[in-house]
Amino acid sequence: MKKTAEIALTTTASIVSLVGLVLSIGTLASLRSLDQLHRLLSYDYLSFVDSQAAGGMASDFFTGAALLLLGSVLFTKIERMSRVGQIVAGLVLLFIASTLVYACLNPRIGIRPY
């Protein structure tokens, strides 16, 4: 890979990963109770109004996770950062898979909305 292309890819991957990290951490920092964390991890914040109830946009959490995943996949294309990118991408995918399993174990069938 050419040096300029590698620099551009590194810059792009860094910016995308940083934005994703800020969105995810910002959402976690705005949570005030374990019930809000439970609702976040079980994909309970489905509407914009519900996500505002958490004190911020809870829907930004998974947007941030997706951006972090995208940035880590871009890092896998860089020779020096390939291994770290693979590890971060694997961890983010594992986290998303575990939240999907958690959401399936806590169904909302027959429960009235908040």
C-alpha cells in the first residue's frame, strides 16, 4: 500500500473509531440506574422518545458500537495495526452478539410499554 493511502486510511479509521467510542461512552455516562442499563442492553429503547428518557440518546450507543466496529475493520487493512484491529472487531462483535442473546432471554411479550 502506498504511504499516502496508508496515512489516509489510518486517519479515517482513527476518526471513525474515536467518534464511535465517544458516542458509546457518552451514552453509558448518561445512564442513571441499572434499569436504564437493562433497557439499553435489551434493545428496549426503540423510539426517539424512549431514548430521551435515559437522559440522552440511548440509540447513539449502538451507532457508536457500529462506528467502532467499522473503524476497527478499517484498521485491519493497515499492516502495523492489523492484529489490534482484529481483536477490537472481534470484541465488539462478541459484545453485540451477547446483547442480542440477552435481549432474547428477556422478551417483552405481554408487557405494557413504559
